[in-house]
Amino acid sequence: MRTVVIEPVFEAWRESARELLSLRVPPSEVLWSDDAREPALFAPANENLPRAVVPNVPASFLDMARSVAAHTDVRRWSVLYRVLWRLTHGDERNLLAISPDPDTRQLQQWCKAIGRDIHKMHAFVRFRLVGKDEITGREQFVAWFEPEYRIVRLAAGFFEKRFAGMDWSILTPHECVHWDGSAIHFTPGVSRSAVPDDDALDELWRTYYRSIFNPVRLKVRAMQAEMPKKYWKNLPEASIISELIAESGGRVDKMLTTESRPAKPAPKNAYLESLRKMNTPQPPSDAPSNEP
Amino acid sequence: MELHQKLEILADAAKYDASCASSGAARKDSRGSKGVGSTGGSGICHSYAPDGRCISLLKVLLTNACLYDCHYCINRRSSNVQRARFTPDEVVQLTLDFYKRNYIEGLFLSSGIIRSADYTMELVVDVARKLREEHHFRGYIHLKTIPEASPSLIELAGRYADRISINIELPTQEGLTKLAPEKNLARTQLAMDHIRNKIDERHADKRKPDAPKPPPFATGQSTQMLVGADDSTDAVILRRADLLYGDYRLRRVYYSGFSPIPEPSLLLPIKPPPLVREHRLYQADWLLRFYGFTVGEITTEASPNLDLHLDPKLAWALRNRAVFPADVNKASRESLLRVPGLGVRNVNRILSARRYTRLRLADLLRLRVPMKKVMPFIIAADHNPARLGLDDEALRARFLPPPRQAELDFEMPMAAPSDIDSVRTGEM
Ligand code: SF4
């Protein structure tokens, strides 16, 4: 049995796995563990590296591994290595097509959790305007976010594409990412105090949030399924949720007891007149009707 | 009037429109530009309101003043609601400000009709033009168009927008005549046809390698139908939806359960339809689009309305027990898609896995298939449901939600959490 301690990033696992595989070490012989030190900053993944660790590993496996590496489950390295072994030495080349297989399923579930975390980061990051670059005139924004997993690098490309025209930083406890108009770069994690608490626009955003809510259709559970409470503390709109819920009953009662309004006759208006005169074509003959 | 107050009025006025999707746009992003914005892939819900609805776009009206008198609408001319009007620049600035803070995916702009359809449409298009041309905005833009506006304006709207839509509102002309006297079904469908042709043209042009690059045009159109404002049955609603999907290739039909509004009209029912009806329609809609069902299978002459207690796929399966059980190791994709509880994703996984292995119940369990629902309808390597009583008359009762307490009996059935999920994901 050998113990392999790696820095918890995909590249480190790939290096070790490549070596173990070439020595033909079966998965049952390896104990994997994370290097407990905060990971030093790695050079960004070199996209030009050959995509396969060894010949015959499907590219989809490497994509999965890259994503699973961001998870925090201690078992992830050993499951990845076992799947790699089964794909290459276990004569199970089609393993990834078999979703019900426990290992495949486990990888899929980790990938799904990572995908969801990335998606929520894309959705719930809130930028605050902190200034303007005096030379370039570009607006500068900062956001604070607390992802569940180590996904900053996986999530960063989206922000680069979307917010190219402004300078921004997203700070997280684990790693930070910055864009200055020409390049993305990463720095170590920081604490929340580095980010201002609010933005001048937050109040307007809350006004929108309040007005777009329909009190007749209160469905708090559905909201929380998609926007779990753990995200609320960094969402400016979340501070009025409980107030909106509390008011909704009264607002609905008021609507249901309002007296109905009669129709108002059409005002004198040339356009409405022309509508009335418009020679309307007959509806198509295959139009559904109320008759069965 | 303060911007704040305008936003309050004009967002409130827009909230009854259910569509908020921001997916399906052509891929574009802000790299190399001075602006912001990206689209492509599936849209993002940046927040959720306590009504469970996704907030992905800044959804506002340019003005809520309106010449029309659509009785289900809070903005109709007979309503005494307070009126407001944004200037195009105000909407442009709000969109950019919200976008840069990552509150939204883009703008969904609609408007009450003032002066004339063309006048209104020009204002709406102007906002989109400014965003795209003056501010290099590459985010999502959805414009609501007015069927009576001139075709050239609709084309211009389509050039700036990722999605355009016209609300059909009600499935029959009869309903419109009564509740939206200015609207006309044939005119609406004519405008949809025009949009469809433009979208098609763009795709056709793109395929010719030597043709000049076609001007950009929206990648899709969608519509909304109100449920429960008139007495149309679900069969009528679904047949209209099916026709719209077929004839005009709509991306989506949104069903919006008529909801009580402040300023109610005398012509409308006071009680809203049960929310679950809207759920069932969305489920039926998925069955039409992705599961190979026809309207005639989902609703029948005897029962033109969907069963509120059971999802429409299960209800169909119980009416058609003779076609079951389906063998998960052998049955065709089409048959598996008809098994209650097997969604598109799991059917794909089953088809892929069974090329290499014979599936047992434990395998399905690992795929998180709802076993209780599926078991009576399938055969697996270690399971044959013969004795589970597919012919049992009581089978339906097994799937009904537990009876409610007596004092709640008058309440309409609610959608189960799994139903709510299926409406979102389309997995049934
Ligand atoms: S046209 Fe009808 S639905 Fe649209 S804003 Fe005017 S009254 Fe409302």
C-alpha cells in the first residue's frame, strides 16, 4: 500500500495518476489524500497539454475528472483513479456509458454538484461598483462570493466573456479572480471584509424584486429549492423576502374584495377606429374550437 | 416622477407575463468590445421571487398606459391603475446598471399601446437599438411585439432582439372577442408567420457558404396563453399550442394561470383557477414536445380537461394499461418514454447502459428513478410486475395523493413537489 499526498487540484492528481498507471499500481494499493496546506497558486492549466493521460482514455473522462477535482469529498481521488484503472486495465472501456455503475454514478453526481455550484456562482455573484480607473475610464467592480467547492477557476471564463468591458474582481475565501481588460489572474482567498457591503443600485434592485413578485402565487418552497438560504446573506434582495411573504396574504385579500370595474368605452382615437375597420382575415379553418 | 416609482409601477405592470426565459440565443459575448454582455447556452436565473418564479430578465413595460381594453390586464384603459412612462434612455441605463451588477441576463421589454401600434413599437425598438448600437450591449433582449405593427418594424425588432414574442392570450377568437376586443387571433397568427419566415430565412442563409452574412435576427419566438380567464378546456388550449408549435415553430408556449389583479374587471371570474391546472398544462406541453404524445392522447373527448390529481403521463398510462409492462432491457426508446416516472434523461441513460449490461431494479434505483411509480409499468432483469396488478382497478387509487383533512376538502388539489420539479426540468 502506498500513500499519495497531492495538492488538491486536477493537475496534481493527473501527474500522480499518470505515474501510478505507468507503474501498473492497482487502485486497491493506493491511498490518496489532500495536502492540507492551502494550495499554492498553480500556473493556469495548460490547454495545449495532450488531452489524454494515456492512450484510450475518453476525453469525457478527463472533463469529468477536471470537474470532480474541484469537489471536497475525500474519496474523489481514489474513485477517479479506480475509474481510470477500470477504463485502461480493467477491460471496461465503456464504463462511462453505464450510468448505473456505482463508480460512474458517483462521478456523475459529483460533476452535477460541481456544475450546480458553478451555475449558482454565475447566478448569485453580485458586483458592487467601487470606482473608475482614472486613466482608462473603465468602471471597477468587486464581488464577494462563497462557493461550496473550489470552483473559481472553472467558473471564471463565464465572467470574462460577459464582463469584458469593465474591470472586476470576485473574491472568495479560497481563491480570487481578477479581470483588468486584458487578462484574467488569480490570487489567494481573502476575507469578506475586503468587499463593500452595498451598492447604490441595491435599493433600486429591491424595488424591482418587490414589484415583480406576485403575492397571489406565494410558493416559498419552490423559491428556496432554487435559491437556498445559504446564499441569502450575499444577495441584496434577500433582505426583503420575509417582509414580502408576510404582506402577501393581506394584499391578496384586498384584491379579492375590490369592487370590479366596468369596461370603459373606447376613446375617440384614429388608431382604434382603424383597428375596428381593419378587414380581418378569417381564422384558419383548422383552428381549434370549443367543440370536441 | 422618480425613477424609483416608475420602476415600481412598470415592473408591477409586467409581472403577469410568465415568460422569462433567456436561453436559446445565438452565442455572442463582450470580449474585445467596450461593452458587456453574453448569451448562448441556457439562461441563468439570477434570483427567485417568493412566488417561486425565476428572475432572469429586467421585465418592464415602457409604459402601462394603454388604448386597449383587455379585461384580464391591469393596464387596460378601464383600469384606474396609476400610469407611468419610462423614457427609452431610462430603460437603457437601468438595463446596463442592473446587468453590470450581475442582477440580470438582459431585458424583456413590452409596452402598453399608446397612440398606435407603430408609434409604440418604434419606442420599444429604439431602446433595443440604443443598447446594441450605442452601448455595445451583447446581453439578452426579448421584445414583445404588437401584431398590428408594420412588418418592417417587427423585422427591425427581430434584428436587435434574441427573442421576440407576441402573446396569443386566449386560444379562441371567441374568447378574445369577449375579453380582449381589440385583439384578433388571425392577425396574431399572421404576424407569427411573418416572424417564422424571417427566422427560417436567417437559418437558410447561414447554410449557404458563399451567401453574404444575413443580418442578425432573433433565434426564436414564444407566446403566452392565459388559463382560466375564459372557459376553454385544456384540450382546446393544447390543440392551439400544438398548432402554434407546428405552424409557427414557436420555441415555447407559456401558460399563465389567470391571476386576480388589483383593478379587477366585471367580466372575469373572481376566483382564480387552481394553480395545479397550469402545472398540468406545462407537463402536457412537455409530453407533446419531447415525449412523442399527441393532444388526442393526452386529453380525450370524454375528459377534455387534464386530471388535476395525476400527472398527464400517468393518467394516460392508466387509461392504456394494455401497452405495459415495458421491458427496460428491450423496449424501444419511444415505449420507454411513455413509462410514468421515466424522464428523457433516464431513458437515455438506460439505452446507453443496456448495451453493456442487463439492468436490474438496483440499477434503476441508483439512477434515482421513482420506483413506486415505475414498478407496475416495467420489466427488469429481476422484476416482472405481473403480480403487482397492472389490471387492478385500484391501481389509480395507489397514485392519488393521500386524502386531505375534512375541513380542507373544498380546496383544490395541489401539485406535489415532484410535479413542480417536472414542470421545471421536463423529467416525467
Ligand atoms: S394591449 Fe391589452 S394586454 Fe397589452 S397592455 Fe394593453 S390592455 Fe394590457
